Amino acid sequence: MTRIGAVLAGLGVVAASALAVAPQAAADHPSEGGGSLGAPEDLDGRWASPTPVGKKVCPTKSFWVGDGWGVSRGSRKHRGIDLAADRGTPIFAVEDGRINRTKRQANGALQIVLKGASGPKYYYGHMDEVFISGGDKVVAGQVIGTMGDSGSPGAVHLHFEYWKSGRESAAVNPKKFVTRICRL
């Protein structure tokens, strides 16, 4: 069984079908070596990306907003927005770009940093699974991971940061950006 088949079977998905609402994948998608659930148009409804707003896609779907920008974290402030959903909910590339890195942080959280084609970087944290690797090209709406609680046991969510300038850790409040691309 392929990785795609194993992941989908584990989620109770019997077959994947094409969807008209998913964006078209680039000719070189998926990239070599990183692994992927496949092009967005080849996946069933659960894995279909949200409808794009311009060239951007909401990083997840069927979520509620948890902690926001500036919430106290003891000696530091929260530098992103938490989007909570059921474990295994798909997480999407916000825009076309290249994966800067994926890694497990010291606290155990799985992270992804995506460098968008338009210049910003996007930080994704706390996934259960990551389907891409550093250097991979991605297209807006491509499934890059699944919602989880790695590094934050019992709190299933996506920690999402928007580094508008493209500089590492130069997070800005993502509320307006998320509100626009997720149509909140």
C-alpha cells in the first residue's frame, strides 16, 4: 500500500476523487523526496483545500480560533494565532512556495516554515504528521500536514505565524491576514 493509501485508509477514506474546487497543481508537483498526499485535485473532499482568496488559501478548515496574538505565555507573549480543530484535520500550504524547513522543536512540536512566492514566511506548529521536507516546492492548497498536539499534549491545534517581511521570527499579528484568507 502506498503512503497515500495508508494515510487515507487510516482515516477511513475508501477512495480519492477529483474535485473541481481544488487548485491545479504545478507540473513538477509533488516534489521528489518529501512525500505528499498528492496534488490537491486528486484528493477526496476531506482533503480538498478551502476556496482560494486570490493566490492564498486558508491554512486549515473546520476550525475555531483559540489563543490569539499577545496572550501571555509566562515569560513571553504568544506570537501567532491558534486554529483548533479535530486531530488529523488537513493543514494546507497558504501559497505557492518552497518549504524552508521542517523539524521537531526542543519541546517536541513538529514545525514547518514555508517561504511564500510573494515573499512572506509562514510558520506552522504542533502537527501530528508532516508530508513535506525542507526544499520541497508546494502549491497553494497542497496538504502539508495534519492537525495535532505535538509539543502541546492535549491541545490539538495549529499554531500559525505570519512573517510578513520574510525575516525569520519576524512575526506580525496574523489576525487580519487569517480573517481575510479564511473568510472569517
